Amino acid sequence: MTPVSGKQQPQRERRVNNCTIGLVQMVSGVDVEANLQRAEVLLRDAAEQGAKVLFLPENFAALASPDVHQIAAGEANASGPIRQFLTDQAKSLRCWIVGGTLPTTSRLDGSQVPGNRVRAACLVLDDHGQEVSRYDKIHMFDVDVADNQRRYRESDTFEPGEDLALADTPAGRLGLTVCYDIRFPSVYQRLMTAGAEVLSIPSAFTRPTGEAHFEVLMRARAIETLSYAVAACQGGDHDSGRQTWGHSMVVGPWGDILGQLESGEGTLVVELDLEAVRARRTELPVLHQRRAQIDI
């Protein structure tokens, strides 16, 4: 695992001070078209509140669909219906979009995922609808949980990615991760080292694990890296039978929760102050104090 995929390195430096962001929380089902219709309404709501960078949750277009490989095959290039939806929304709203995750059969290098597995790709689009960065989820949720599904084996369906990715946006330099990645702090240390100021963590936490750990993990990742942590989430009872925790939130670099939803659909709009990140990193220069011989 490298800090930043060579193809995904930011193309330009941005000195950002303030930006208003919007988080979209959904209760996505298995019907792609219905999910996209709801996403359109929620994205527009956040944009009308002044958000310039919009964040969607993990699996926003289809959650637990039995047709995930068929959906993914249609998203092998930028003309796929979900990818085209993101392009159209970014252009229409004149906003950047961090597209949660969508399934695709293509890897970053253009090769096809073998067999019946797919990739869970997080795409970042600029306000002209151009895809400017992509991150493929690295850590698969292969866990037994005390809920109504009980057994999750994400790696049966999804091939893990290999590379971390950054994106320079109007909300600063984003470090891109997804959901279960949050339990692996070395990922976020590497993103901080590569210059990330904001950590994007689109999620679909189960209800038991979310209730127990989501807030503390979000605050820990923000505090450890002195970054903003931003998580747009799935939250509610889904038509597949899954139950997700929701609680989309933005955490500041000092660990304070700046905004939070509960369950159900909704939007959360928060203004980020990137000078706060720089100030905290000056006060606590942990990036420059790490001892390489003992750090992983």
C-alpha cells in the first residue's frame, strides 16, 4: 500500500482557508434509479444551503443489491449511468462531489476485475463534472455482527484496492477512505504525511458497530491527524433487511463534533476553516516528531 497512487496524485496546489461542505445521508435500497432520484433531491438541498463540496455515502446508488456485478459492469467507464449521474449533478449544481462508493468492474489501470468480484470506487468530480480522483476501498468488511444479518463477507463480492489517493478541492486536500478503513489508523497517518487536511470516510456502518464505535473512531482519526474528518453515511432500515447506523458527522481537528445527523435521510451543511488545521499542526507538530524507527 503506497501513500498516494501515482495516477491519483493531485495536479495542483490549492491554498484554501474556508469552504462550506454538505453531507448527504441516505437509506439506499436495491433500486438504482430510485436511489439516484433521492440523491438528486438531497444533493440539491445541500447545494441550496451554500455547500460547494458535496459528500455522498458508501453504496449510495445501490446497497446490498443482488445484481451488483451487473450494475458494476455498466460502470466500467465514465459513460455508466451512475457515473453519468455524478457528472450531471456536479455540472448542474456547480459543486464538487465526493461520490461515496459505486461498484465497477474496472480497476484504476483500466484492467478488468477477474471472476465475479468488483471494485468499490470512490470518485471525486470537480464542478465541471470531470473525474479528478478515484480511490478503491482497501479494507473489506469480513465480520460477524450481532444484528439481523449477522455475517458480512464483503470480500466475496469486492476486490480490495491497493493505493491510497488524495484530491485537491475547494475544501482543501482530501484524503480518501471508505467505512471499514477507519479501523486502520496507519492509513490516516499516511494520508496526513501526504498532506491531507480533510479525511473523507463515506460509510454504511451496521447499527451495533456504529452505536459502539463510530463516533469514537471518527474523533480518534481527526485527533490523531489534526484533520477534519467527514463521514456521509447510510442510516436506517433498508429494503434488503440491513440496518445502518447513520449519524453522518463532521469532526474538527481538535476532536470536536461540528455537526451530526441521527438516522434517516437528511443533509448536513458545515463550514470548514482550514486555518484551524494549520494552527493545530503548528501547536502540536506531531508530523515532524515521529520517530521512524518505532512508527509503522
